[in-house]
Amino acid sequence: MSTSNFESVCFSAQELAALCAGELLQSTARPVLGIAIDTRRVRNGAAFFALRGENTDGHRYLQNAADAGAAAVITEQPFAPGRDCAVILVRDTLAALGALGKAYKEKFKPYTVCITGSVGKTTTRQLLGAVFSAAAPSLVTAGNYNSEIGLPLTLLGLAPQHRYAILELGMNHAGEMARLSRIARPDLALITNIGTAHLEYLGSRAGIAAAKLEISEGMEKGSRLLIPQDEPLLCDRRAELEARGIVVFTVGEAKNSDFLLTIERSDSNGSAFSLQNTKIGATLPALFVPEPGRHICLDAAFAAAAGMLCGISADTIRAGLAAYAPTGLRQKRLEIAGVHLIEDCYNASPESMRAALCLLRQLGKDGKTVAVLGDMKELGKDAPALHEAVGAAAAELGIDALLCFGPLAENIAAGAKKGGMQTVLALEDLSAPEKAAQALLPLLQKGDTVLFKASHSVAIERVADAWAALVQQKFSTHKGKD
């Protein structure tokens, strides 16, 4: 498995201008080595794209880029660098970056698998990367390089050995996914689910579904699309998609799923399941992924189904899934002073919150279960009610104690109390993780399990880190007295 290395691509100024559909106002004989979108990352010989953002405009830093040694600048306005630096004029620098990524991909023509969804797309991308990389060299999206900036930069990491490109596509506004799809040109696409993330911008789950289905805009006839069987907002569009020549398959636990998932076991050691393609009569038994939870099984089923559609052998799919390991702050499990921690701090939505609470309930059988939950972002006017529903779900699942962190999370506390939960604490101040850790300290003892989850901007891992520091301090103090 490899990720993008866009800082090492090489072009002539003329090639770069042609790939970006730009006008070469000033040329250079210097080779263009790598792409930069931040003047602080401009290396000698790089091409600097002057992108416009919410808080800054790259055009303000054109001279900085030239002075730092850029071999080319891509700009929407004329510029005289006063040194040996190519100037490429384009109508839209972001569109030019996308055109460059698309044209570069067409040089190598990898089989392209694109993944999106409200919940679990990054986990599914990692599972896809594990499966396809077990079969052949594959380029896989790294980190959060899933946007109109990140996607083209990812594609610039392609090399002749890459047989597959596994690309995560992210969006929060209508029209973004269509633009991404036209850059990526998926041969196979996956939509894991439709949740409530980005309600603030898309208005409704129907709006979210329509935006996710834009992934089909860059797909040619004969391309294939995997969708969840239990989502009518997607399944109801199946006939329309197939009329356009896109071959649609459903994945799920319902008997009428094209790819039927049967979960056989899921515990702290991992999950075992089987997958059957009811259309062609093929079955993949004895699949295993070393993580617990129904949601992991569903994500792994999408990855296995994609592998089956691409002709990857059962043994290779099996080996790829078994080698999967979560990265970063996604469902990270560890033990401190006998307390079991689940840190799932990368992002949060009502759907992923409930899935994480189910996992907490599943894993916390030998002691108390405690959830430390923070604000969920981009939910718009429905945010208070959706937070309250998470609290109600925690109470319904029988979670023993709840610590809510952030102003919106107070609604989680309210929902839990209404649901009958007895031990509920709420702290509104996001700048005081140490205070939250102090409140958490008496709630946990050896054998208990605690979940930390919130939207990424809350940085709820600060509470976990502060709690761990308090535990370590307490342990050191007691050890000194002995």
C-alpha cells in the first residue's frame, strides 16, 4: 500500500501548463519538481498553486513562492516574478489543480475504487486498501486528502506499478462530490450509508443522499456501485442509476441483499463473518477482521464485496482483512491502570455515536461502562434534538455513566437523564479538559470500560490524556508511599 508523494512529480513548464489547461505567460527551462499549495512548503523547483480559501488567498504570496525558489506559479492573475520562474495563467486555480490530477491519472489508468458515506468511509477506505494492496500495488488516500485539494494531490502520487487507486471522497456541500467524481472517474464506487452529518449545509437526509449520489457523475457505462441494502434513499434510485448503465449491487444483512453479510462472532478479539453474492452464487466464508463491532463487519463487507467484483481471490481478500489495523484516533483501544479505553476521537455523527455506544456496551461486560461524549458539528438547526437522541440511546443501551463535554453536549446529558440514567455529568467549557478529567476520575476503577467520542474539533482526546496523567500521578504517589 502506498500513499501520495505529490512533492516528487516532475514536469516541464510547457507540460504543466498543458495539463492545467493554462496559458504560459512566462516560461523556464528549469524542471518543475513537485507541487506546493503553501509557500512554507515550497522547495526549490516546485510549482506553487495560488489557491483561494476562506481565510487567505494564495495570490498574496506569489512573490514569496518565487523568492523561495519555485520553478512555476499557477495563478488567476498576471504576475511578474522578476526571476527565472514560469507563470501559468488559469481561470480557476482549484479547477486547474483538479485538471492536473485528472490528467496525471489518465497517464497510468489504474483501476479506480472510490468510497464515500456519512459514517465509516475512512475505515472502509483503509479496509479496501488492505484488501487491494494484498492483491497488487495500490495507491490509497492518506489522512484527510479527500477534498477538491486533497484528491488531485493524492493522484499525483500515482506511479507505473500502481494497479489500483483507492480514493476516499469527502464533501459537505452540494456539487462537491460531482466535481470530485469527474476528477477521479471511478470504475467502482461505494456509498457506505446516509447519516445526518452535514445537515447544516444539505438540509435533510434526502439532500445528503442526493449529494452522495453525485459520485456517479464521473462514472461511465458499465461502472459498478455498491450501496447499503437498508437505505431506501439510495435503493429507490437504483433503477435510475441502472438506466444510465451503472451496475448497482446492495450490501447488507437482509436476505434480499446482493451481497449478504452474516456475522458469526464479534468480541474484543475481532469479528468473524461470511459474505455471499446471491446473484452469482459465490460465497466467502471464514472472513475475519481484528476489530469488534457490527459497524466494522459492515465496512469490511463492503471491502470484501469490492474485492470479489474485481476478481481478487478469496484467500487474498481474507489475508487483507486480517491484516487491517485502525490508524490515528479511530476506535483506538488501550488499557491504563486496568481501565479499558476506547478512543474514537476523529469525528462524530449521531449514527457513529450510537455505533460507538453499542461497542462500549459490547466490550464493557466485566465492569462499569462510562461514555465521555462531546459536541457533534455541522448538524444545523436539528443539533439540539440530535444530541438529545444520543443521550437517550446511551440510557436505552444501559450505559452506566455519562460525562458530556461541550455546550451542545449538554443536550446529550438532558437526553440521558430523561431516559433514566442516574450518573450524568455535563461540562460546557471546552477549554477545560483537565476539569473534565478530574470529574471522570472517581467514575472509573479497574475493570471498567470508557469511551471517548466527539467531533474532531472538540479534541476530546485531551480529556483522555488529562485523565491518564492524573491516573499516572496517583499511581506514582501511591508507589512512593509504599
